Amino acid sequence: MAYNLKEEAKKPERLSGGHRMCAGCGAPVVVRTILRALKPEDHAVIGAATGCLEVSTFLYPYTAWQDSFIHNAFENVGASISGAEAAYAAMKRRGKLEGETKFIAFGGDGGTYDIGLQSLSGAMERGHDMLYVCYDNGAYMNTGIQRSSATPKYADTTTSPAGKKIPGKQQWRKDLTEIMVEHHLPYVAQTAAIGNMKDLHEKSEKALYTKGPTFMNVLAPCPRGWQYNTPDLMDINKLAVETCFWPLYEVIDGKYVVNYKPKNKLPVKEFLKPQNRFKHIFKPGNEYMLEEIQEETDKRWEHLLKLAGE
Amino acid sequence: MAIRERLSGNEAIATAMKQINPDVVAAFPITPSTEVPQYFSTFVADGAVDTEFVAVESEHSALSACVGASAAGGRTMTATSANGLALMWEVLYIASSLRLPIILACVNRTLSGPLNIHNDHSDSMGARDSGWIQIYSENNQEAYDNMLMASRIAEHPDVLLPVMVCQDGFITSHAIENIDLVEDSKVKDFVGEYVPDMYLLNKENPIAVGPLDHFTHCFEHKRQQAEAMKIAKKVILQVSEEFSRLTGRNYSLFEEYMTQDAEVVTVVLNSTAGTAKYVVDQLRAQGKKVGLIKPRVFRPFPVDELATALSRFKAVAVMDKAESFNAAGGPLYTDITSALYSKGVFGPKLVNYIYGLGGRDVKADDIEFVYNQLLEITGTGKVDSVFNYLGVRE
């Protein structure tokens, strides 16, 4: 059946409303869309690394999660969910469980690109039947907007402040999606919540129902850290894709597919402009920063096209 | 009929694990506990068990995976030593606060630095306040027996705490000794099926584990955890009693050796107790009234029982194979002095000996020296030095 957001939205929510994520935050939109890709009859064991998503959805004695949920620590959601999946395999083999259970780990970019990279890598290499989702908002937002290895160059964060001498973060972003591709997983995808969520939904479905370890890197803008107007969340997502700052692609058994090529690729400044974390790069004398970002964005996009044989 | 075997301490642990056949074992190699996952993965490869063995990429992930597996509803075990236990530190506290009955075979080794692979107790002593039950083992037989009892204690509904079964690295982990094994079927009956009350994989009753827990409830949760540790003492005794009926081997919170008319005793953990027993026998032959107290259960700390037992003696040497770096004695010593004070026991003269750090050999002569010092104290009634180091060059 063709994807239809209206129909999908009729499914009961598996992440209840009433949680404490900020208005205009990308993460809950991403999570709800992913969970809608679960078959209604399937149970899920969901883990989250310490971070905004965890602390805002599971404050004792309340939980927003309809499925089983576990939070362990910051850097170990990969290992934690891999353990739950191992218990499932053993208990299923011993006839103690019935039906299908899916395993999903959520981590922010801090918990995934940085402190949790080893745990993620280990879980994926061991081949657990689980989906790891990085919701990438490009900084340690939960602790108050500190730079991570996912933070874009020149972004103003509280540990890479745009100062008088040093204009924000000095390094390019780590390319986590490519790191995960190099794990030779059966399914890796980079996606974002845009339009009617078709791309995110379909990738989630594939990732959840491909046997083995799968990974999705999902853009999840943060209104506090990126400093945009909260109602503009979906526009920001779209601009990230239309400028090719955040290309939508998937790698199925090693084969690259670029899912969306903008007819008119927008200049990256269109994505950066609405975010006050980049306001200093638009000041006179700082044009070189914008040029550098544009150049790097183009370079990475061209490289991706080449990988996809385009 | 019990099975007579010859096994190293690590083999004994792995054999107990094989007989228990847990759902999940997640472990990472580190000397001297490496053999435990090695033996166990052989059992998995040969189909002797149908456990999921998770060969993780670090000890942090080993215990993290154990937390996931245990919360999911599986009986879960791991093994480690020294730096491996240190890397688990963060998750040790999480495992106990989540009330997960994970079993950890700790093969005691000196915690870095400096790097040293030999035995002392700095690893598990550092984890003494992490909320884990700690049971110490003098020899291979005790390591095996404690491992068989561990699941019963941990999984008791009034306890639900993780258990660390400790033994001395190399000294018992790699030394082959005679051992009596319990038949597989009897182990199965004794340990029983693990049927958790609530678990992640129960789709009929999904649960959420590991919340953000503010000051409105966190204190109550910690209080409940502390209560579980208190209750654990009774449960350990019940399980030990049941085990004794099964095997004829008696276990309590601590062992008393030749204490009935003793005037002086040493208090010592793990394998050194074996050496001390030999020395006690020698000195007894000379008519000296010496004895030994060997704590088995260090967490929960048997405050009442130890205070009562120690109150009968004139002088006591508490032996610590770990330095607290507090300038005030080793961890066993400070716990014992605190127990005596809180119970109003002021009779015995107490001294502390830090010994065997970094695997320094402790010989019968060393222990004999300690007993002679104690006997001298009983003669003079004077303690010249409370805090002492045994066998160090100064």
C-alpha cells in the first residue's frame, strides 16, 4: 500500500503526548514517525541514551512510551539494547516468548557520534537484530548546547562560542553515516522529517524489518541550540535537504541510493540564515566562512553522488 | 552422588555457569578472569549450553549489555577483574539501582596503577559501596559453591540485587584443586527457573526502566535499595542453609576457625585465609590460643554478627589486601572498627595489617608474625602500632 500520512496518523501514538520536549524540537517528530513504521501487532523494546529525549519522556513516575523502554546511561544505549536483544534470542529459543519484538536504540549526536560511538560500533559489528537511530541536533543540547563532533563548523555553542578571536567551532562535522556504512550493515540511511514524512517513514520500515543491525541518522533540529523560531521546524528540515547540507540517502547492502536530488540546489546560506547560531558568519568581513561552508557542503554532496554512481 | 573433579577456580566458575545455563553471558577478556568467558564460549560453541554469549567490545559494554539483558527478563552473568571492573563502575551503580539480579564473577586483581596483573583486592574493594552483594571465596570449591548460590540470592523477590562472587586472581583462579561438583540435575533444581515479575520482553505488560528520578522520589528508591541489602543477609543465610542440606558444605556470613577458646584472631578474606588456617594449626600445636575469622559476605556487612563474634577476643588483626589511601586503615578494618564501636564493643585491641598489595606473596611466616604481635599485645595490653604494612620494604 502506498504511503499515506493521513492513514498513518490514525495509528495509535506509541510516544504519548504530554512529554516535556520543547516546542519546535525535531526529536519527538522523528521518534513518532519511526514508531509508526512498526507493525501494530509487534512489541518494541526501545532504549534511549541519556539526553533530552530520555529525560523529557520518562520522569518517574511517568512514561510517554507505550512500548517497553529502558534508559541505562549516556554512552551505552547500543550495548544495552544489544543485551536486551540477546535475552530475546535466548528466551525465544527456549520457548519463553511469543510474537515479534523489535529493538530500537535512540541516541542524540553526543551519545552517538561521541561518547557512545564505541558501544554503537560494537553492537552493530556483533550483528544484533536491532535498529540504532541517531537523532542528530548537532550539539550536546541536554547539558546546554555544547559542541559535539556533529556540530557544523563555525556554529556558536557554549563550548565553541563565537568570540572576538575564534568565530565558533573550528572543525568540520564527523561523517557518522559513512562510519556506519563502513560497518557493512545491511541497511544504513540518512533521513529527515520533511514534507509528509514519506522518506523517514519508509526508511524506518526498511530499517526495522531488515534482519540484522541497521542504522539511521536523522536530522533533528533544536530550537534552543540552533536558535530558530519554533514554528519553523519543518522549514529548517526542508532547507537542510534542499541545500544538500543533509542529503537523503540510503545504503542497502553496500549499494548507495540518493533518495532526493534538488532540482535547484539552494545555497547553504538559506539553511544557515534562520539559525542564530550562525549569525556571526553573516557579518561583514566573515564572508570567507560562508564560502568555506558552501565549498565543504558541495564537496560532500559531490562525493556522495559519486558513491551512488551518479 | 557428588562428582569429584580437579578444576582451577576459573574452571569452577565456568562450570557453575554451564550448569546454570543462563540466558545471557556478556563479557570481555581481562587477566586473570579471561578464562571464564573462554571456557564458557567453548560450552556455547559445543552446544553444552544454549546461552546467548555476547562478546562485547569492552567491560563497560559487558555490564551495559547485562543490564539490557537482565531488564529484558533474562538470567544474566559476566566475569571481570581489576580495570575491567573499574570500567564497569558507572554501570555497577545503575545495575544495583535498577534492582537487576546480575551475577558477576570477580577474579580479584590489583587495580591500575601501576599496571599489575597479580592479586589484591583493590578492584572489588573499590566497588564495595556500589550496591552489589559481595561474597568472597577462599578456594575453588567456595568459588563454585558461591556461584551456585548467587542466582538464588540475587533473584530472591525481597532482594533483587546484583551479586559479585570474588576469588583471588591466579592464587585460586589458575590453581587446580580437587573439587566436589553438584550433579547437573541437582543444580538445576536448586537454582530453579528465573521468572521475573516484570520485564521488558513481557509484551502483555510493557514496562519502563531507568527513569529520570528527581528529589521527589529518588531518596525513597535509594532507601528501598538499602533495605534490600539489609534483607539480603537473611536470604543469604537461608540459601546457604538450603545449600548445606544439598551438599553438606556449610556456609554462613563468615567462617570461624579454631575460635572457641581463642584469645587472638586475624580477620582475613579469600585465599590468605587458607594460609592463615595452616599457621593457626601450627601455633595451636604449640599451645597458642589463636584463631581465624574469614568474612564470606562483605556486602551486606554483617555488623551485628561480627561485633558479637569479635567481642570475645583480646586482640584482633584485621588484614586488608587493599589500601584505602585514607591514612586510616584498609576498608575491612574501618568497617570492622565501625561495627564494634556502633555495637558498643570496646574490649578487643584492634590492629590493621595491609598485606600482599600488587600480588606480593604472603607466606606462613608473615602470618605467624602477625599472630605473635597479637599475642604480645595480649601480654602487654599495649598497642604500639595500629596501622601496619606486612611484607613491604621500607
